[in-house]
Amino acid sequence: MASSKSDALANFPESLYEGTLDCVHCGLCLTHCPTYRVTGRESSSPRGRIYMMRGVAEGDLPFDQTIADELHLCLGCRACESACPSGVEYGSLLEAGRAAAAEAGLRPGVRHRLEGLALRHVLPAPRRLRAFTTFLDWAQRLKLDSWLTAVWPRGLRRAWSLLPPVPPRAARRPLPQFTPAEGPRRGCVALHEGCLMPELFGAVNRATVRVLSRNGYDVVVPQGQRCCGALLAHAGDLDSARSLARQNVKAFTSDASFDMVLSNSAGCGAALRETHHWLPEDGAALSSRVRDVCEWLDEVGLRAPLGHLPLRVAYDDPCHLVHAQQVAAAPRRLLEKIPGLELLQHRDAEACCGAAGTYGLLQPEMSAPILEAKIQSLAEVEPEVVATGNPGCLLQIRSGAEERDLPFRVLHPIELIDAAHHAAS
């Protein structure tokens, strides 16, 4: 017998049910959804998932493994939000639905337990993450890849294939807590350096600091900052995400000396900008101060001169920048300012690359065709560089290019701006 609506709502957040009522089932989201494009199934679309969540809340559908699996098949790219005329906050609904699935015990299996262990106890813990990265560094140096990947399960083999060469220890050293502005001072900004960025993309963080300093900004890196919590929230662990958010609120709002909090990671920036969703009482104090670094530089303008960079560059939109933060034109405008740089247009630049945090590891069968479509669209325009502003996208597109033996490099836009400043000096 189906449970009553009131009984279902006792186990399903009422706010989640109310959010599903905003969807009018128009279907405009369907063609923008990567999983619907691949499967053609209504249940694998935003509209279908919302319908299922509403059915569970109303007691018309059992909250079973089939529904939980569909929730986790979603990439959370939020392209549907950009297409939705009703303003449905699908990202929040998805996080709440996944949290309810976790509470109901609908995330079985070793793969998901390993994900939870890594997200709760390694990624947000700088010392543990640094130790793990050091292990990866030695494994790569000693050429242990062959026997390690031979005994590891497929998901871990996929994770290994995504890794770039781990930077040397010197490139992974902490950023200075304060970097003064070069020339006349325009203001002061704080940088959220992220958890994965310092270990694998320290060069991006250092380029970010240099560009901001050269353009007249003091750069502060608050010590108390933590992982943004985005991956935990996407996995359904909202309590852990809220805990990290509280620490970031404290780190970034206790000091009023800086004008803005900047992020160079699309996923982190989106999470920080939406802290008020997780912490309604005090999250807005942080959310209102967050900007993507390219968005900020486009807004205030580049002051330092840009030198000649004769490169063919394709800019690919990170999902959580273009859809969650609604930032699309700013990075392109900055790149177009670089003398000699030719900005190429490729098909479906706003489409997901299939990375989506841990998605490429947990859902490789779905991630692969999505990545293939992305790499094909990029290959058609023959870029020398693909620029994108999120670590997962950098890893995923780089991996896809290597699999097809394509010659382009994959860089963060801020690295190109930094190179252009250097070329002008």
C-alpha cells in the first residue's frame, strides 16, 4: 500500500516537495540535459527526476533504488536551470534528493563508501590530502602505474588516468598569506584557494595571485578557509557541507579589509555563492561577497599591459560557471583583449564535459559518451589551447585529448592572462 502524503513528507524534506511544485513540466530542459541526450529516457531528464521526487513526497511512488540511481545518474550540471522559464532551482532539489537517498540507505556498494571516505576525510583535510598527493607523486616518479592499475578496480584506474603529472613539492607550497599590489593600489581581495587546486593546479593559483597583484590588488589568503563542500553536497552529505561552509563564513567574513572573495574554480565559486542555501541564517554574508576571478577582472578592468600571444584558443564553459553563476561572456572578453590571440567558437561550448566532480569515476559509462561529444566539438576547430575555469574540467578535457592523441594544451584562462602580462614585461 502506498504511504500517505503526510507519511512520505515525514521522511522527505518538505522544502524539497515544495520546490518540485515550481516545475510546470514544459520540457524545455530536455534537450539541454546530457543524460537525456544519451539515453532518451524521460526518467533520466530533469523533468522526469522532479516528477519522481514529487511522486515520492506525495506517497504515489516508493523511494527505492531505481529512483536513487536516477538521482545519481544526473551530472548536476544545471544546464536545465539556464533553460527553465519557471526558475526551478534544480541544483538544490538534486542535493536534497540525494541527501534523502543517503538517509534512506540507498547508496550501497564499495564505490560509494570509498567516495564518502575520500570526500569527508581526505579532500577537506589539507595534511591528509598533501600526504596522499605526495604518494601519487612518488608512484608516478617510480613508474608504479603498471602494477598499481593492474590490481586496482576500474573506478580507481579511471581516477589514475585522469591525473596529470603531480607538480613538484616546490610548486605545491602554500600561497603567501599576503601579496601586495604592484603600482597604485586599487583595493584588496581574498582568494579561496580550494582543496584540489593547491595540490594539482598550484600554477593556476599562483598565476591568479600574480594577475591580481599586477592589476593593483592586494591579495589575502585567509588561513581559516576550508574546502567549499561542493562535492560533499553533490554526494548527498549536506551536514558535512554545512560544517565546512560555517568555517568558510567565519574565515571570510570576520575580516572586513578586503573588497571581495574571489575563486578560480567554477565549482567552488558556485558553492560559495550559494552558502545562503545551506546556511540561511548567516550564509548570505559570504554569498554576497563571492565572484569568479575572471568575472571580477572583467568588471574592474585589466590595468597591466598585455603582450602578444599568437595562439588559437577555444574557451569551453564550465557548467558551474555558466549555469550556476551565470558567467559566460567575462572570460571571453578578457581573452579577446590579448593581442594575437584568436578566440575560436566550437559547437555546444556550454555542454557538460562529463567530469562533474566524482561523476566520471562513479558513472564512467555515462561520462564517456558525454566527454567524446565534447572532444569532437573541440577537435573540429583545431585549437592550440583549450581554456576552461574548473579543475575537474581541466582534468577531464586533458584526459580526453590524450586518449585521442590531440595536440592542444588545456589551461585556465587566468594562465593565459598571466602569460600575456609576462610577455608585455
